[in-house]
Amino acid sequence: MEFSAYIAGRYLRSRRHSRFLSRGSMTAVIGIAIGVMVLNITLAIMNGFHTEMRRSFIENMPMITVITSAPEGFSDLGGTMDRIGQVEGVTGVAPYIRQEILVTASRSLGPPRPQAGIAWGIEPYLVDGVQPLGRHIKPDPVLLAGLGGGETPHVIIGSELANNLFTQIGDTVILTSVNGELDVDDIQAVSRKFVVTGYFETGMYEFDSRFVYLDLRDAQDFFRYPPGGATLIGAGVSDPMRADTVADSLETVLGPHFHATAWMTLNQNLFHWIKLEKVIMFLLLGMIVLIAGFNIIGILTMMVGERRREIGILLAMGAPRRRIMGIFLLDGFWLGSIGVACGSALGLAGIWALHTFGFSLPGDVYFVDKVPVLLQWGDFLVIAGVGLGISLLAGVWPSWEASNLKPMEIIRYT
């Protein structure tokens, strides 16, 4: 093995007694490095997007949503919440009223410009047990506790929605909704004034530009729900990745008129698409490494042609053919190893740069305002393994061709 390694190292270096790789070898290394670097950075960005989407659904909506098909709705809201809270794995329970609305604010110039929004009626003292809403409230989380009460009810609106409405803390906004029975010939909208007491900022444009939070009792009165009424009951769980299991337990406990849905079930098509997209991107960008592998085949084939006389002499001196084959297998493996190492280092540097300095994105186009990245060492290992495997396979044909040369013919005719 030392013999094959020594000769392989000599063949990779320049003929002019240089310790550096030849230009052909450098080309192969650069090709592998670029492919590995692009794959690592791309998968890290896709992991970041996946994690941000998962975080957004966990932090901005209930992990488990419980609704009822009973005509009277939640006839015993408190009792139902108590039964949900007794299920193993549930860490918090809170009632919600969810309604689509229009939000309007006065403007110094021009007519008011209504914005589409989603109103969430919440119980301020229970909601943090289901979703960490308080950590996103600006300028002070204690504003969440002050939603209820007052002659004019209070609301907390998303930071992007506030920017679109040119609204500051203390300003008055008008919420408009269509309540009651819908009649195409007689559609009646209901409007009410609310005072903005704070903002919430999650970093997710889709939520920050649409969500409006108000006290549950104010929502019941505005949307004409009976006392104790709610659209849904939200439940928080200790392990978000086991929310579907807890949801199945809730349906068993509550009975046939209740349906519990976990956050991943509500968005399963989206998450399946993300996983499929990651596999497709891996296969497509992996073609860069595959092309670099063909480059290694070409370089090793040329190397066999250039070194025919030397190979013939080694064979004539009694070198085993498996040693000759090992020379070029090692050459291919070493080129791949150097390329994978350089590509992994460049990939780490690129991921660090994106994480440290960031890369801004338009929030109204994407659901985040900067490129998210998440390093997963498993992806690095898979990419490195694929790169090394391609490099090793690339050396099979040239090494087999070199080991099957006939030394006497080579020495006689060269």
C-alpha cells in the first residue's frame, strides 16, 4: 500500500518537481469543491426555511386546534377546556375567536385605506400557555394583560400592519366585519373603534401584516358570540413534534362531536412539498459533483496514457497488477478528498457569513425578511460521502485499464 500511495502522490504532482498538484488535478479538485460548497449552502438555506416555517406555525398559532361540529357550538366551554387540560402531554389550553376583518385608520392625506386582516379574540392570561405570544409584544409584554377593559376596547396589531396604516400607539383604528346571517341582497357590515396599545413582531411578514389581537370578551361582543362562546380551543403541548399523537388522544377523550387537528396536519402538504423540494435540489445540484467526477475520469485516463511507459516498467519489474490499480484508485480518491474538504470548508464559511451578516429579502414577497440558514451536520456527512463515493468510482475504469496493460508491448513500441 505504501508503494501505491507513493507512486500515486508522484503522479498527481507536476512533472517539474513541484510539490503542488498539476493543473489538471487542480481542475478536478475545484470542480468537486464547487459542487460540495453549493450543495452545503443550498441545503442549509432550505433547512433554515423549513425551520422558520415550522417555528412560525408553532409560535403564532395553537399547536392543536379543537373545533366542534355541534350546532350549539361549545355549550360548556369551561368544562371542555378542563377535559383537554387533563390529557397527557397538554401544557396549556385557551379559547379563541378567529374572524376575517378589514382594518382602517384615518390618514392626514387622502381617503382611508382599509387593510385585510385576521382578528384573534384571546384570553390574555391563558394564551401564553398555548403559544408564546407575549415574547413578541412591543414595546412591553405586559401590554398583553391590558387588552380588556376601558370605554374603547384595545387591540394589539402586527408591526407591518401598523406601518401600512401609518398607525402609532394610542391611535384609533376601525375594525369592520360582516356578522350574522348573510343575505346577498342585504349585506350589513358592523364596525367598531379600537385603540392600538401595542405591536407584535414575529419576523413573519404574513402574520405581522394581518393579525390583530383583542380581548376575548370584546371579540364576543363585536362578533356577536354568546357569553362563553368561541370559534376554537387551542392546546399547547410539551413536544411539538408529537402534537398529532396528542390530537388523537383528545378526539378519543372529547367524543365524536369534536375534532382535534395538529399544526403539522393543517400544513402537511406544505411540509411534504418542502421535503420533496430538498431531495430534488440535492439531486439537481449533485449533478455538479457528478460532472466533476467525469472530469476525474478524464484526468486519470490521460494520466494512464502519459504514464504508459512507466507503468510498463513497473509491471515488468514485478509490480502486482492490483498495486497498479491501487495507484489510480488512490489518485481519484485523493482528488475527491481534497475537493470535498475544500468544498466543506467553503460551505461552512458561506453558511457562517449568511448567519452573521444576513441577506435581506423583501418581506412582502417571502414570509421572512432575511435568508435563514440552519447547519445540519448530517447533510454535510451525506454530501461528503457522495463526493468521495463518486471520486472513488471515477477511478475504477482508468485503474482497471492501467492494470491490464501489457508491459512487453509497451516497452517494445515506446
